[in-house]
Amino acid sequence: MRLTDLAGQVDFVLAFAVVHEMPGVSRFFVEASEVLKPSGQLLLVEPRGHVTTAHFDAELQAAVKSRTYWDGPISAEAMPPC
């Protein structure tokens, strides 16, 4: 099964402390938006201390720009460092 086989079928995508490690964050959000149902949800959680506020805000903007296929909510949380 390929990710494209799930187009519009996923209810929820969780990105927990991984987006800051991705070299192509925009591509991740585009692919997430392609598989999410129109009312699907994306939860983005990043660790404070690993991600600056500016970087976190840039990730959120990339997520918002990717919303071509779904219009569900984007939830975001900067979690405290361990």
C-alpha cells in the first residue's frame, strides 16, 4: 500500500516530536493533507528546547498552506522539555 492509496481516508494524523527533524517539512504537511478526510484532524506536538518559537510558527504556517484537500482543525502544542 502506498500513501496515495489512502487519499481522503484518514481521520487523524499525529506528528509527535518529529517535524523538527524533517528536512522537507512542507512535503510532510502536503502528504498529510492529501490523506486526511475533509474533516480530519492534524495534531502537531514539538518539544520546547529543541524548537524555537520562530521555527514552530514556521511549521504551523507550512501546515496551514498545505490545506488544499481538507479543512479540519490543526491543533498545535509546544510541550515542555523532558
